[in-house]
Amino acid sequence: MYENSIIHLSTITIFDNYLKSEEEFFRIKDNFVFVHNNFSYVVNFVISKNQPQNQNYFDTNITMSEFKKIYKMSHKQDLLALQNILSSESKTDIPKINLPVFDFLCTFSKHFLKNTIHNPDINNFINFPYAIGIRVQSSRNLDFYDPDTWYGDTDTYYIIGYIICNSVAVM
């Protein structure tokens, strides 16, 4: 599995390196941190180049550039409050995210609460019920232009699940 950070590199550089690795899966090593039931959780999302054969696919308009913004958010509050905070009328405390990314965070929240509420599976891959499409640009999209390729073209990659890296009690 290819592993790398996404927050300090350009999307094109990140995915060029992923494609060169020839690995099927990409573990995002940046920590998505949130609190639930007095525990702080650290999660890494996992992306696939190909749509998994045994997993349905949900198309979105999420771009990797927009997805990276979730790592700028502070999740010191309980996960149940995440949707309320993201949809609150006062948007000054959170970075601006688009609706597809908001939907992704809601989907993740519901999945986490449903599947890991009693016994979080630390350091094991947890599969989403369906792959979530994410639009990504790499050099492959920039290297050639033909009548069917336009500036800004992207390829679809798939967020297929996550790994809970750590769980720590908080006071």
C-alpha cells in the first residue's frame, strides 16, 4: 500500500507519486482527528485507483483539492456534533468546504457511528459499503490534449474506507 501525506504537496505531485508506485491502494497518512464518547480518534482514509469489483460506486463532485480542506478543520468536539458545526449559520469558525465534501463528512460520521460505536477496530481497514468517487488531476491529465481532453480534466479515484490508527480517552 502506498502511503503519503496530502496536505503539504500539490495534488498533481501526490498522485504522480502514487501512480509511479504501482500500488493499488493509497493510505493518506495525514491524521483526521475527532472526538466521540470521550475518546479521541485518529483516522487515515484509503483510496484506490480502481473501483473495487465487489463494491458499488457513488459518484461525487469532490476534488482532491477540496477534500484536503477537511484536515484543516478542528475536531475537538464530539463526532455527533460534527454535522451541526458544519451546517451552523456561523461559518467563521470552520474552513469553507463545498457540499460534496460536507456530504462525505456526513457519510463518514454515520458509517463510523454505525460500525465502530462499541468496539473500534484499531489498525484494521474498515470498508465503506460503497466506494466514494473523488476527482483527481495528475500529470497524466496535463501531458496530452486531444479533442476529448480539456484543461482541468480529472480522473476518478475511489475512497474505499479508513483505518482507525489510534483511540485515546479524553477528559
